[in-house]
Amino acid sequence: MNNPDRIETEIAVIGAGLMGSATAWELARRGHAVTLVEAYDIGHRRGSSHGTSRIYRRAYADPEYVRLTGLAGELWRELENDTGAALLRVTGGLDLGAGRDPEGIARLLAEAGVPHELLSPGAATERWPFMRFDGPVLHHPEAGTVDADATGAAAVGRAAELGAQVITGVRFTGAESLPGGHVRLRTEGPEGTEGPEVTAATVVVAAGAWLPELAGPLGVPLGLPPLRVTQQQVFHFRSRDPETRWPIFIHDGDTQIYGLPSGGDGGPLPAVKVAQHDAGKPATASTRDGVVDPASRATVTAHVRTWLPGLDPVPVAEASCLYTVTPDDDFILDRVGPFVIASPCSGHGAKFAPLIGQMTADLALGHTTPHPRFALRRFTGIG
């Protein structure tokens, strides 16, 4: 991929994680000139968009997210059809634990027409004997996993085929407003070398955990709320029976635990990825150390020993990633002048990637106003 000194484009996208790559794909397939700028390589391990296994589910204790998961599911299939890549694998999903309220989520799924079952502990044990249950269990068959690595590669590759320019190894360092409302982006290449200047009518900032650090260089007040960046850790446990078909699951008891088939991240043999959703240590995108928290390892391992007898309770692999969380756990998808802010996604956005790409493209093209749940005005009271 060549990096010319000066690039003029209709829309520049900063960040080629799941949200940025999905936005570039959506814009390119609509026929728009788009330039995707990524500080590292496509699929790098420094942010929130890597790995072979992320949860896709319809079960939310919020009717709006139930609706949006349905739209996202349709767009996952569109992305697969357009790229030829297999990205969404259906496994079924379980919700359990007193803090999860399976009965309440079941009512919301019923209202939305989403297939589901509410099972007793005994009925659930008969179906999934490699797990333990002590209360009602919600099963919905549309849940599954999405491959983040394959998604980013497919979306970026297809966007490039459709004419998008992809620049990697180049870091955004500043922005300058130009006459006529355009923006000139300054960038930096390897070892502090000067990168290309990118001039665009609209700039999409899909930087995830880097957003707090980029707000200043953008040069305009965005009205961002306080964003909490944490380093999370995940653990992979070998399945005792390689033939077991594991569902995704969310168990909210003493702590919030989620699990899903590991894909390639767990090694060559079948494994399950298990992690705490509610335990992360404060970090920034630039300073995170990547060191797995031993307290979280102990908590997750204890959960596996107690609740998941079908797994060997010794992790075979572990890794870290970043969450960037808003005060209300909703996303930020909004426009401020020529800048569109796409993400942060508060630790649950991966399943929505192609839908966020579509919503962001609409904002960038001026085709829509922000979704009220995701607008910045909910924090500022302005607009």
C-alpha cells in the first residue's frame, strides 16, 4: 500500500478496527471516495478489535438493543455475502444467574418476536451436561460468535477492491480547518518521520481507546464525557470432550462472567474463552502494559471449576484487550462539524460492527441525525 505525500479524499477514516473498517466498507460500497488511516497493521493486537471469537447475541435487558441486534445480524450476512468470508457462526446462547434476570430478558425477546426458551436448571442440565445451573436459564438460538480478525481483514480488503485507499503504519497527529469546511490531517510515519497529509471533507474518528488522546489534536471541542479505558483479560480453557458444541453464555452472579467458543485464539484443539466483563484495571491505549491480572485469572479459573465441569480448569492461553466505556455504557455515534465520532462501544460493540459502520456512514454523508441514545448531547445537554 503506497503512502503518497498528499491525499485528497471525500471521507477520511481514522482507525481500522472493527468500526473503522466496517465504515470504510460501507462508504466504499456506496461509491464514495474514502481513505482509511491506521497507525499499526490491519488486525493488530493493541486495541479492542483483535481475536477470532467475539459474542453475537440478541439477549439484552433493553428493547432498543434487542432491535439493533436484529439489524446487525442482517448486515453480518450482507458483509459475508459481499466479501465471501465466513464471519458469524451460530451456536445458541445462554443467559443465567440472579443478576442476569433471565425471565425479564425472555419477556423482552418475546415482545420482539425473537425465538427463545426459558428452562429450569434440570432441563438445562439435560441439554448442556458439561455446565452447571442453579436457577432459570434463558436459551436463544440466534446467538453465536463473530471472528473479529476475519471481519477486519474482509471489510478492509473489500473496501480496497471497491476503491478505498488504505494507509497503514501512519499515526494521526493533528488537524487543521481549511476554507470551505475541509480538514487537513497531519500524520506521522515510522520513527517520527513525516507522514502524508490527508485532506477530506469529513473525518470519521473510529479510534476506540485512543479517542481520549486524539480529542486534543482534533482541535475542536467534541463534548466528550469522561471515558473509562480499562485493560481486560481473557482466558482459554480446553474442552474435555472435543466433540462438545459449546454455546455462548453470560453468567451474572457474584461477578459477570461470559464465555464462548475460542476459535483459533485457544490453540489447535477445541477450547472456550472465559472472562470477567466487570473486572479491568485502568489504562490508556498508549500505556497499557498487557500484563494479565492474576486476580482475574484466579476468579475466572474458580468459576470454571465450579460451573463449567466440561472444561479443564487450567488456562491454555490468555490475552488482554481494551474497553473504552462511557458513563452510561451506551455508544457514541455523533457528528461535530466535519468530524464524526464512531465508538467507543463500552465493551459490547463488536456484535454491532456492520450496523455501526452503516450508521456512521449515514452520519458522514449527512443522511441522518444521531441516534438519540448515542448522541453527545445526552452528556452536554446541547443540541
